[in-house]
Amino acid sequence: MNKNNLAYDLSKYEDAEPKKAPKINVRRNRAENTGSVPKMVVLTVAAGVLLGAVVYGKVENAAIHTDIAAQTQYVEMLNGENVRMQCEIEEKTAIRSVESYAESVLGMQKLDKSQIEYVSLSNGSAADIPEEEDNIFVKIKNTFYDFLEYIRG
């Protein structure tokens, strides 16, 4: 007989034991001692020394850059002073300044045409310079030097 009852019969499951979840055992491994205390102290001190060296290097680097900046500023100041002094020298050696100094301080005056004297040579445009008489020792020395010059080429 087929009854069409839509209800579900739960009575056949009431006596059944509930299934237990499998028990999961978790093993916790303790971290093994990776280093001894003296090793850790030595490594910590070494790390501190390295950190100190790096910081000291940075401080020295900054000090050197500060010195370079100061010297660069000093060089620029000296270059400016050099330009100023060059301008002052050019001003003092200008023709106008020299003429003014010669007239006012030294009492000089410009050349007049009446002050010019012309020199004429009696026998043309060449001057004759008489040769000096050399003694015998100077003549021997000159002859010896002439001979050496001839040999050397």
C-alpha cells in the first residue's frame, strides 16, 4: 500500500547514535634553542658596533660637506675680490689716469712742436761702430770656439 503521506518519518533516526567528529590532536613543537646566550650577546654587540660605524661615517660625511661648502664660499669671495682689484688696476693704468697723474703730481706737460729736435747723420742713415782691438788671448779663444762650431756642424 502506497500511502502518499508527505510527512517524513524521523522515528527511524531517533535511536541512532550521533556520529562523533574525529578527534584532532595538534602537536605543538617547541622552538628549539637556536643559539646560546653568549652568541646572541656577541651578535647584538656586533650589530651595535656596525650601526655606530655607519652613523659615525654619516656624521663625518656631513662635516666634510660642510667644510667643502665653506671653502667654496671662500673661493667665490676671493674671485669677487680678484675681479674688483683687476678693475681697480685697469682704472689706475688707463691713459687718462696716467696723463692726469703726470700733469698734476709730476708737473709734466704734453710735448710741443717747439720741443722736438731732429738729428741728422752726416754720412747717410747708418752709424759706423769701430771694432775694438782684441788682445791675443781673446783672439785665440774666439778662433778655438769657431773651430769647435765648425766640427759640431
